[in-house]
Amino acid sequence: MRIFSGIQPTGRKHLGNYIGAITHYVAGQDLGESIYCVVDLHATTVAYDPAALRESSYDTAATLLAAGLEPDRCIFFRQSDVAEQTELCWLLSGVAAFGELGRMTQFKDKSASQRDLVSAGLFFYPVLMAADVLAYRSTDVPVGDDQRQHVELMRDIAQRFNARFGETLVVPEGRYPAVGARIMDLQFPERKMSTTGTSPQGTVYVLDEPDVVAKKIRSAVTDSGAEVVRAPDKPGVSNLIEILAAVRGTDLEAVEHEFDSSGYGEIGRASCRERV
Ligand code: TYM
């Protein structure tokens, strides 16, 4: 097994990154050869300040090291230091279809939020992501649920390349966490927790002090009911169940069962007590 994953150095890393990706990078070090990359070139697809990007690449690297990446047990590097990845991106662009790139939901969302310029880089983003993974003949790609479409696209690109030029590239599998693949904003639980576009109060940052984390969890939006169960009309409570199960390493049913008669206050307090 050869694992590859990447993380953008933009903004502060949050609980969604941590639960959906970073903990799985750390665990991957025990499962096989692991390669992790701070994808600074992906961050140039939207407006950026070069000096700030350089700084935040170091900050992101420090966060991952603090979370448990060990450079003698994995390969950990910055994307722009390996020029071959961008070179492969160009070669893959010959088998990436214009139409499928335009259908990527992240491209549609991100391009809609750009004020001045929708860059061609934003459109090309998934091809560079494919190059990251395919350059290393990686077999497994641990990511959160929001990257599913990009992983499917890189599989299509690899298959198309192989069909045209003979078996060259390894077709990788996406690995999505069974619990915590899509952590939602605590204030707007119908939206994904993310660096951009959500509320600071609803986003738990990995560098938040424990009392700040507890406050954000305590003020998480729930609903007027009392039952601690997952349901489409209970996005806030479903999210808290997901978060608690993920940080405890248990399944979702165990959390529902534990709190089935105690109401929302208790699951909030239990979540505040957990240390990640
Ligand atoms: P990025 O930097 O946006 O996010 C890093 C990882 O965090 C996951 N994630 C989440 N998981 C659960 N709940 C959430 N709310 C949440 N928000 C983010 C993401 O799924 C991701 O795994 N395009 C990628 C970076 C990339 C990459 C790659 C990934 C570039 N090349 C090659 C894998 C393989 C991205 O923007 O991730």
C-alpha cells in the first residue's frame, strides 16, 4: 500500500481537516508507505500573498508534525519543491476532459465566490491534484468526503491515460473515513466546516484554546427536539454525534445509545470534555 494525501496551506486548520484527514495521515504511517504534501501550488489558484503563503506553508507543516507525522516514518514535503508534479500535470491535461473539469462542484462553488478573477488554475486544480497522486503510483488516497469527485476524476484520468499509452499509471482508491468524513459548521450545520465561507463561531480551529473550543461546542446550534439521534432534519445534533464518535473512535450508534435518554445538554458537555 502506498498512501498519498495533500493539504492546502491556506487559513487555519480546523476540526474538519483534523477528523476527516489529519488523524488518518497519522494512522497511515502504520499501514504502509505514506507520502504527505503541503500543496502550496493549489493555493495559488485564488488570490494570495506570496510571503504569507510561504509562512502558512510552514505553519501547516508544523501543525501536521504536532499532530503526529514523523518524518522518519513518512515522506513529508512541499508540493512546489518537486517540479515533476507540475510537469506531470501538463501531460495529464491531454487526457483530462474540459467538460468534466467544468462539472466539478468545488470549481463551480469557488469560481462563484471569486470577485476579480476566476483563474484558469482554479479550473485546472483537479488535474494538478491527479498529478500529485499519480506521480508516486499511490494506491490509497485518504481524504474527506468533499474530495470524492476529485478522486473519481483522477481515477478516470489514470484509466484514460493507460488506455491510450499502455499500463503506466496506478489507478488509486479514495479512502473516506467511516465516521467524520464531512464535519459541518457548528452554527450552520447544513454547511461544511471550512476555512472560507463559514462562521468563525461555528468553526473549531486546531489551535483554539480548550476553553474557546468548549464555548463553541456549547453554543452549537441544535433544534427544538430532545432526542440524540441522526436524522436529516437534525443536522446540528447529527454533527455533534459524528464529532463525538470520531474523537472517541467509536461508532455513531454507540453515541446515540449512550445519550438516548439524556438530551442535548449532556452530549454537548461530553464533547467539551473530550481532548483531541
Ligand atoms: P483541503 O486542504 O481543503 O483539506 C485537507 C483535507 O481535509 C479534508 N476536509 C474535511 N474533512 C471532513 N470534514 C470537513 N469539514 C473537511 N474539510 C476539509 C479534505 O477532504 C482534505 O482531505 N484538494 C485538496 C488537497 C490536495 C490533495 C491532493 C488531497 C491536493 N492534492 C492529492 C489528496 C490527494 C484540498 O483542498 O484539501
